[in-house]
Amino acid sequence: MALVPAGEAFTPRQRESIDRAIRQAMQQTDLRFSVFVGALEGDARVRAEALLAGLGDDAPRAVLIAVDPAARALEIVTGTLAKRLLDDYACGLGALAMTTQFAAGDLAGGIVSGLRTLGEHARSPRVLHVEQS
Amino acid sequence: MRNAPRVGALAASLPLSVVLAGTALASGSPDDGPPRSNGLTTVETLGLLIGIPVLVIVVIWLLVYATNRPSGERYRPGLSWWAAPEWFNGPGSVESGSTDEQQETTAELESAPIEGVGGARARW
């Protein structure tokens, strides 16, 4: 892989704000949030799902946000358990919140507001009557 | 350049201020009004009329550019991205670890995708 790191992607303050947003989202939900910022070679979706699988035992209840700034690609992958609490519609809302700020050049701010949106929508599970599902 | 209008305005105001200062000095005579001390010389007048505004401009310019530096915005849409990949709350850590560890885990985590996942995708 001919990737030559040439600097930090975020300032310490931005990194801290992202870490704090991840902690808050995880406190609001029982899900594990993870954010990957880097190149997603090949099929971005397949790559993001492979990254989610790399979370190991936490993968079923994990939510992975994969951002490829060079390709302007965003992938949100929810694990098999996580997608019950965070459906694809809520993920779409989170993706919209993120890409709006990404397009304005605010990478860290978009990630933070996306995490906030996902955390808020995951708090109330849609399926309350499990026996009907 | 963006400073060209400012420089032009300053250059245009220079002869005007000299003319005004010259007439003010020429009209002064010891007979009218209370006795004055020696009036401002041309250099002092220029210093007052031009030096102080220039000083104010420089101070404001410094304040604006010192407090408004691009400290956080390192990403520009459409430009290339050279930064090393970062994985917040990635594998093997409750919080984000160091970048080197993240790169190692990123390289070795080419595992097969899980079936039955959900999510969303977007472009910007």
C-alpha cells in the first residue's frame, strides 16, 4: 500500500471532540460506535463492512462510520444487532447531517454531528413488541 | 492582490494631506488668535495623518489574521487527502489508540464482511 502519511488528519482539539461524541453516543445507547477516517480502497461498502467485522466480538452491536475524504465517500455500517436499534432510515439522517458539513469542509464537525444524530435516534428502538417481529 | 485597494487609497491620500497641511501652515500668522507654539511640521503632519491610520490598519490586520488562522480546517473538499488513516474507538481499544497501532490493525483486518448488516451510504 503506497500510502505515505503526510500529517495528522485532525488537531488534538478535533480529536478530543470526536472522542467525546463517541463516548456520549455510547452512553446514550448500548451500541459501540467507531469512526474510521481514511482511504476505502476498492468497493467502499465492502471495505467498510470488513472494517466492522474487524471489531471482533463487538461487531454485531457496533456502528461503524467510515469516511473517505479523498473519494468523498461516507459509509455507515450497523451490525446485526445494532441495526435493530438504529435502522437504515436513521442512518440516512446521520449521513445527511455529516455530508452537509463535509461539503463545507468541516470534517470533524460533521463526524461529531453525525454521531450525535445517530446517538439520538438509537435511543428509542422502533420495535417495542418483539413478539411481533 | 487583496491589499491593492488599501495601498491605492493610502497613496492617493498622501498628496492631499500634504496640500492640506501646507495651506494650514501658510495661513498661520502670529496676529490672529492667541499666540501659538510652533505648528506641526510637515513630517509630524504626515505622521499624524498617515502614520496613525497605517498603524491602526496594521494592528487590525494582525488581530484578524492572528485570531483567524486556519487551525482546524485541514480538509478542503476536492483536494487530495494525504493524512494517515485514523480509527477512533477501533479494535482493541475503548478509546482511540496511537496512530501506529491503528495502521497495523487496519492492515491486518482484511476479514470477510459480515452478512446481514445495515446502514447507509452517501457521497458529497
